Amino acid sequence: MPLRSLHAAAVLLLVVLKEQPSNPTPLNGSKWTYIGPDGEKSWSKSYPSCGGLMQSPIDLQDDILQYNASLVPLGFQGYSESANQQFVLTNNGHSLKLKLPKDMHIQGLGARYNASQLHLHWGDQNEPHGSEHTVGGKHFAAELHMVYYNSDLYPNASIAIDKPEGLAVLAVLIEMGSFNPSYDKIFSHLKDVKYKGQEVSIPGFSIEELLPKRPEEYYRYQGSLTTPPCYPTVLWTVFRNPVEISQQQLMDLETALYCTGVEDPSPREMINNFRQVQKFDERLVYVSFRREVPDPAYTGPSLGMWPTGRACCSWVITVILGVIWACDSSSPPSLLLCAITLTPDPLLTVCLTLRSLSDSKMSCQSNAPLMNDVITL
Ligand SMILES: *[C@@H]1O[C@H](CO)[C@@H](O)[C@H](O)[C@H]1NC(C)=O
Ligand SMILES: *[C@@H]1O[C@H](CO)[C@@H](O)[C@H](O)[C@H]1NC(C)=O
Ligand SMILES: *[C@@H]1O[C@H](CO)[C@@H](O)[C@H](O)[C@H]1NC(C)=O
Ligand SMILES: *[C@@H]1O[C@H](CO)[C@@H](O)[C@H](O)[C@H]1NC(C)=O
């Protein structure tokens, strides 16, 4: 064999070897994962929506929250009837999933939304912080999602999934605390669905038991599925108050399941099945509740809105202007006027007006108690 053709064969072989990895087979429906080469950074290669707009989950932080009085309490219909039925619990390779009866639905979202399924997201034993939504940057231990579809517009969840106003999800944040007998009605069957594809029928119970205290307090925003295909079709309701499950219950959830089938030679534990929080530019989260005053010692009137952004800034300016004016009797009355117009707070206005009525020739020294009042407001 001439040297030249040997050389050509070697080059061909090299090219073939080199071509293979640069031509990866596309991901299949269930191939996506949370870590490794098929982890969330790669989702958008096979599922373009994952790299698109309106993605979930998000961090629920003060700057993007807006109180909205039109957010009424939701009606949970058919939840207790669910006690008479059997539920099917499944390990779908990504989460623990419970099929919900169709006569369960929510009212209060404009359209009627029939129930489809619920599932959970969690962390691992060493980092038991696996909620998807975070509040002020803080993860909760786990998160439950109840998925509904718009049954006024669509015949079932698989049709609704990529359609406008197709889905609604109720999210329950879960923290470590005391034993939760209601959640145990699911968790006590973990051993029967250890591997992907396994399913078991479990006795029905009232799904309403899984909801937290005061479900009328919630966050509301427009977002997406948190798993591929990440369609931006979800109306999110994240309940403000978490539910508690015990440390043992959480640990059972974090250690019982596998993403892989029973015969898989390289088993993968089902852990950390939560997506990172997504960008939230140009969006607002409406909240159905007014925030309580954080400091119990605070007895002043409430701002009547979130003390963020402008409100917070005007407070600071008001206090500074008030102090300058109170300390310097030679400062012009216009400074007081300016302070009063900037403040949204009636009590401070009254204080400053009282001060203006008091002897304006008093020195700063003798005004010290009043100044302290202004500062601690
Ligand atoms: C995708 O699915 C097809 C058929 O279900 C299967 O033959 C193929 O091997 C899968 N590909 C990957 C990358 O999993
Ligand atoms: C309150 O929320 C509704 C949707 O639930 C929205 O249409 C409305 O514009 C919001 N109101 C304000 C003042 O943002
Ligand atoms: C939604 O649930 C109600 C009550 O069970 C049922 O009558 C209706 O047919 C359901 N809608 C769809 C689209 O299945
Ligand atoms: C959903 O509805 C469509 C259209 O009616 C039907 O073809 C499909 O089989 C249904 N899917 C499921 C999962 O029921």
C-alpha cells in the first residue's frame, strides 16, 4: 500500500473521529436532567422556549412586588370530594407526580381551570434547599406544584400546555418543621415508586390539606413551566405562607427516589430537581396581601404600600430635611414645606407641623427629644 493512501486513510479516520462529537444527537423527551451535559444550560438547544421570555421560577423580591386589591381569594372546588377516589402516584424520572381528579378545579382566575397533576421539587441531604421560587433570595426546603389547565378553552392539559392562558399552577413552599400527616399520605408510598416508570394507586384524601395557612395571601405573575419544554403559558400563584414537613419526611423525599429505571446499570438519584431562578426584567409580581410592619415595636401608621423605591427614598429625604430644619432654626420654612410634601406619612406631617408651631427660636439642643422622635419614626 503506497504511503500516500495510508496517509489519506489516517486523515479520513481523524476527520471521522473529530466529526462525531461535534454532531450530538438531539435530546429526547425525557433525557433532560438538572446536572451534567443535559443540565438546564442545555435545555434550550432542544426546547427553545427554555431560553426565551417569561421564564420561571423567579426570586420574589421587594423591588418587583406590587400590591393589587383585585387579587381575590381563590375557590378550591372538588378538593374534599377527592377523598373518595384513588390517586395514581408516579415516578416520571424527573419528579414524584400525583394525577389529580378532573372534577377538582379552581375558581377566581377568570376562566375555569380543571386539575391535572401535582409534583414536587427538592434539594439533597447536604443542601436541603430545593424550592424553585425563592423569596428575597432565600430558598425553601422544597416546593409543591399543583398544575391546572384552562378547561373553558381546552379539552385537556396536553392540548393546553403550549396555548395562551393554557395553564395555571399553584405553588406551595415547604420548610422543615413539624411532622405533616397530610403530606405523609403521599410520602408514605415513596418506596413503591423508587424507579422511573413505576406507579402505584394510593388512597384518596382531601388535596386541600396540602395547602398552607391563609391561602388568600399569594404572589401572582405570568411565567412558564419550570421544566422542558418551558412554555411561557403559566399563570403562577405562589402562596405566601409555607407548610411544614419534618426533617425525616424531607430526608425521605431527598433519598428515596431515582431518575433512572429499575434495570439501569448507572442509577442516578433523584435530587436537586429544581431549576435556577430566571431573569425577571420588565415584569411585575402582584401580591394579594399588604406586608406587615417588620418591627413589632413600630407603632406608627403604615405606609399603605410597599416601602420600596420612591416611597423609601422620600422617607429618607423627609427625615433628613426634618432633622436639618429642626436643628437649624434659621432654615427657611420652605424646607419644612418640602419635607411635608415629600412624605406620604401623616404622623410625620403632624410632628413637623407641631414643631413649626413651637418656639422657632429654640436652639437645637433644647429640641433634642423632638429630634429623636423624628429620627426613630
Ligand atoms: C430518542 O428516542 C428514540 C425513540 O424513542 C430512540 O431511538 C433514541 O435512541 C433516543 N435518542 C436519545 C438521544 O435518547
Ligand atoms: C391588578 O391585577 C390585574 C390582573 O390580575 C391587572 O389586570 C391589573 O392591571 C392590576 N392592577 C394594577 C393597579 O396593577
Ligand atoms: C372540568 O371538570 C368539570 C367537572 O368535573 C367537567 O364537567 C368538565 O367536563 C371538565 N372539563 C374538561 C375540559 O374536561
Ligand atoms: C387531549 O385532547 C385531544 C383532542 O381532543 C386528544 O386527541 C388527546 O388524546 C387528549 N389527550 C389526552 C392525554 O387525553
